[in-house]
Amino acid sequence: MSDEDAVGASHEAIRLEIDLSEARRAVELERRISLSQVRITGPELRELIHQLPQRKSKPVVPEFRLSGVTVSGACNLADMHVLGVLSWKDVHFTGPVTLSRSAFWDHVDLDRVSFESLDADDCKFVQHASLRRTRFSGPASFQRAIWKMGVDFTHIGSFGSARTLDRKSGKVEHFRVPRQVAASRFESTASFAGSRFLGPVGMRQTHFGGDANFVNCAFQDDGVFVRARFEESAYFTGATFSSHANFAGVKFLGDDKDGWRLIDGSPTSFQGSRFLGSAHFSCTATGHVDFKRSLFVEDVAFTDSQFQGGAQFNQAIFRGPSGFHMTNFERGVDFANVEFYADATFSQTHFGGESRFTGALFEGPSNFRYAHADRELRFDHAVFASTLSMPRARWDGGISFEGSHLDVDLFDASYTKFEERLQISLSAVRADFTGARLSSGGQLRLAGGSAVSLEDADLLSPVIISGSDAAESRPMIISIQRVNAANLTLEGVSLSACLFDGALNLDQIRLGGGATFATPPMRRWRAKRNVIVEEGLAREAAGDKQWSVVVDMLPTWVDKPHAISARQVSETYRALRKSREDSKDEPGAADFYYGEMEMRRLAARRASSERLILSTYWFTSGYALRALRAFLLLGVLLVAVGTLFAAIGFPSETTTRFVRVGQYPDIEYVEATRITTDQPTLSDRLPDGLLYSLESGISLLRPSNTALTTAGVLVETVHRVLAPILLGLALLSLRGRVKR
């Protein structure tokens, strides 16, 4: 050592001795400790404290101030009672510090203090405590500490370790912090197990370099962990959050070396936690996260969270709204037996691994809008009691509803992509598959009262939609517009309000048993038949308001389509007729043929020959489908023609007499005189006329041997044409009704 260094050390020792002397005099005279810009050893500092009066063998310190002091070696300051302010600023402890069992009755200021290690077990902080920019390079223990007015760790440099381990049992003990801990840094393990936080707890931007243990903690006021960072495992098992819990921007980076875990010991565990207020998580977790059996009383949000190591929420209870908007479950998630009693939102959520909601209860609306699952998403035995919405979702690995109970007001799968076969049983006031894509087909089993829309759906494989055999409880198909009907089979459903316009390959649709249609408005002369709602729209547009009863069968949530032309409706009927004919169902095809002809007649111009021909065809035999009408007209024709025959068809009856008018020799003159006798009346000739009308009507090619008047010949000619036509139409109509 040089002479200058020796002199400097000597001067420093002298100054230190002077400062210590002044400190001792301050202790003796003013009963307080005050040091500034000095170096002191731990035993020397303890000696100063023990010069103060004691109460029950514990030093009573009125005031304790250190500023710019360096304390070397171990420093045991346990069992103090600091009645006034404790202010340590810019103090550096090179050895372990012990404050256990001390009581601080006034403000505690440990700003910019550097601790090698700290033991503050069983300490009591009555007023606010500030540890701003404090650095803990070694273990820091606050076991069973009580903070009544709050603590501020804002911008703490670092915590080496904040484990609270019982020295005798080795178990994690308590840490009691009422208020705010923000921007802290724990370089090693931090344990707050069993702590009770009586006031707001703010751990904003806190960095946990080792395991963070909040097991069985009680947060009675707001708990803020915004942008906190957990490098290793984080345990919140059994924690209770009585007010708002905010984990926005949190990162859980613990490495889950064992992969997906379903037991305790996961890197981040909230198992059994109770969130009695609102909770907000916007976190990144590289290890497994466990919320098993957790309780969320108010709203909870995991918006934009990243779970890269798997997540577990099974048996959790969400009593308030729950939001998983834009959440990424990289390795899947387990929501088995979870109970959602309010809105459950999974919009834009990504399910990377196998995920399940097996046995889950959804009492409130559930929303999976724009959700995406790489592997199978299972809702087996789940219960949905409100609405289930998954518009524009994509299920690459399929979605399973085996044994699930869906009794919902709305099942919205519009524009959803089902890449695997879909099998689902549901009861929905409204089931919307508009624009949905079923790449592998599927089977939909619908309960009575359900209404399903398949408009613009892309059916790449066969799809079967089945309902009930009971006529009064058949589900309704609302629309198959612009659907490839070749892959569609409908059984036991009602098509009374179904829109068919624009359906592709409608002639290849398979209508199984129990598929029913609407019927036209009742009139005395109108026969009962199957009609489609488009006919009602076309007739309503043409001014026939009676058909509004058919149009009104559309549910209120369906937008009434624009007026459809009768020609389009006729093409729809034609395709449906061909479908029934290909199924060897002639009676079923007859109604669609009738509807096709009706729409052709309605589409024709009023003064056209087509309109006249079709109207005559309709009037005479109902397009060869109304046998009774044809038989009645045939009977009317026979009676009318028979009456005409009796009136003008037969000639008058005359006789010729020869009267002697003179006699000459050998010659007798006789004159012939034609005398008309009394003629029979119309009633007398009517039986003959009816009989002749019947004979001539059914004998098309047999020549007549009966003398007729010129008018009678004309009547007979017309009769021989009309009567066989009506007879043929009647027989054809009868055949169309009885053919199988």
C-alpha cells in the first residue's frame, strides 16, 4: 500500500470514528439513530441500536435514518420496535440483514437500498412501506409479514430470492402484503404462499426470475400484475381474488419439460383459485398453465393470450362473462366439466392441439366466431342452454358433439368450415348453416321446433338431415338456395317454408319419408296439394293476397326474398317432380307436376294461345290429375249432348196414306198423301237421346245407323271428339293417383 493510500485509509478511519462518536452521542442525547455517508459494520450498527431503551428485551428506536451508508458483514437488527420513521436511502449491505420480528409503527423508506439477503419474517408494518429501486441480490424472506397500509416496490432493481420457507419444517409459509408492488424484479425464487393482501396489490412489470409462489394467497383488493414476467414456474393454486385481478401483458415463460400435465406441479398453476372480482389476463405462457377448479365470480378476460405449453381449465366455474378473444392455445386446452353461467367468448381463438369441452355447461351465449382448431375439438356430453355461435370458424380436425345436449335459441354456423364429418343432434329455434362448408358430409338430427337454413352451403359429400316422424313436431328446413342438392337427403322434416330457388341438381335431392310441404289456401273448389313457398311469393306478386298465408310461414328472422317469377318456380317444381319420379313415387310427383303447370299458366301472357290451352287443360281435368273433375265434365257433356239429340238431333216422325180419288173402267186412281202424326215430347225423346249420347261418345270409330238431322250430325261429330278426350283424361288422372 502506498503512503497516500495509507494516509487516506487513516483519515477514513478517523472520520468513521468521528461519525460513530457523533452517532453514539445522538443515541444518548436524542434517542435516535442517524448516519450519513459512512462505512460501518453490522455488529457496530447493532451496538448502536442496543444502546437505546428496551421494552421486553427489544430495542425501542424513536427514529432510524441511514443515508449513503455502507454496512459490511452480517447485520442482525431483529426484534426492533421502530416508533418513528425508518429511512434507509442509498444504503448498501454487503452481508445478510436480519429484521425478523421487528415492528415498524411509522413510515418505512428503503428506497435504493441494496441487500445481499434479507430476513424480514414476522415483521409488522403499520404504515406505508416504500422499497423503490431496492435491490435484493440474494434471498429475501417476508414470511408471515403483515403490511397494514401498503407497500411500494416500484422500480425495484432486483430480488435475488424472496422465498418464505420455514426453517424448521422447510415448508412455504406466509407473506402478507396489503398494497402495491410494481416494477419489481425477483432474480430467484419468490414465494408469497398463504399471504393475505388487504389492499390493492400492484406488481406491474414485476420480473420473477425463479419460481413464483402465490399458493393460497388472498387478494382482498385489486391485484395488478400488468406486464409481469415469470421466467420459471408460477403457482397461484388456491389463491382468492376478491376484487379486480389484472394480468394484462403477463408472460409465463416457465419451461414445461414434461409436456401436457394434468396434475399439480405445472409451471404456472392457478388451481383452485377464487377470483371474486373481475380478472384480466393478457399473457404469454410457454409452459403449462393450470386453472383447474378455479372460480371466476365476475367477468374474466384472457384477450390475446398465448398458451404455448397447454392450458387446463377443467372443472372451473365462470359465473360472469368470460372472454378468450384472440387467445392461442398452441398445444390445446382442457375445458372438461367447466361451467359457464354467462357469455363465453372464444372469438378468433386458435386451438392448436387437441382441445375438449367434454361435459361442459354453457348456460349463457357461447361465441366461437372466427375460431380455428387444427385438431379435433370435442364437445361430447356438453350442455348448451342459450346460443352457440361459430360463424366463419374453421374446424380442420373436426368437431364432435357426441352425446351433447343442444337446446338453444340460435346455432350459428354460417360460413363455417367443417373439414371432417359433422354429426350433431340439436334443438334450435334457428340453426344457420348459411355458406357453411361440409367437406366430408355429415348427419344433422333435428328436434321438433327447429328451423335450419342451408342457403349457399357447400356440401361436398352426402349430408343427411333427419327429424321426427310426428307430423306436429317436424323440424323446418328454411332454405336450400344455391345448394348442391345432389348430396342432400331430407327425412322427417317440414319443407313448408323452404326456399328452393337457385338450388343445383335439385332433381337429385333425396326426400325420405315424412318430408312434408305447405298446402294452398283453402277454397271449396281447390284441391289439397303440396306447394312450395316460392309459389306463394309468385302468386302474391301477381295480386292474389290469399296466398300470403303460405308466405307467412317463413320465420320472422328470414328476409322475405324479392319477387320470384312464375317461370322460375315452374323450373323448381319440374326438378322436384323429376326427383320424385326417379324415386318411383308417382303420386308424390303428381303434386309437383300440378304446381309446374300452374306456374306455366301463370307465367303465360293472358291473351296468348298457351294461356288458353293451359287454362283449358286445367279446367277440364286439372292437368290430367283431377279425375273427379274430368268425370264430372264427361257426365255433363253426355247429358248436354243427349239433351241436344232429344231436342234437335232426331228427325220428325211422318206417315204416308193412299186415298182413292176416282175409278175409271179398268183403272183405279189412288193418290198418296203424307200426313204428319203427333210428335213425341222432349221428355219422351230424352232417354233415347242420352242413350245415343253415351253410345256415340264411347264408340269413336263405329258409324252411326240412326237417322239424324243436320244439326244432330253436327252435334254427334263434336261429341265423338270431346267425349273420348274427357274419358281419356279421367282415366289418366285416375292412373296418376293410384300408380306406385
